[in-house]
Amino acid sequence: MLGRQLVVTRPAQRDLERVPADDRARVLDVLDALIAGRPGLDLRKLAGRRHEWRLRAGDWRILLECDPGAGVVRVMRVLHRRDAYR
């Protein structure tokens, strides 16, 4: 995902405001690593969904939508693992 533009949706911004400060820093570091193309991220495609992915940052799940044609990665939600898949 090197060279992609990152767009954080309004629901994801609200989610980030609710994440504790230490965990928020971890989430932001993982997003930086994604855009920089660093290896070793726990990134998985969501089953049954065409352009939706999940990125793990500790106990937090970052739900992404990728538009390969436009080179855009949208952060849709940032949720605790207990809530992410409901």
C-alpha cells in the first residue's frame, strides 16, 4: 500500500477520540507503517467483501476500505476487538 493516500472518515475520527491515548498512539503508528509500506503488519482481507480489510493494532481493529484504482485507503472505523466484528 506504498504511496497511498489515507482518508479518515468522520466515524473513524470519532472512534479515535474514544481510544485511550497510549492505544491511540499505537493505532496511528500502525497507520503510518501501512502508508509507508513497512512489512510485518497484521493486515487481512475481510471474507466476502471486495475491498474491505482489517488491520490489527494490539486490541484495536482498524477497518479499511481500499480503492485500488484511485490509490486511496479509507479508515472506516477504529474499534476494540470485542466490538469490531458485530
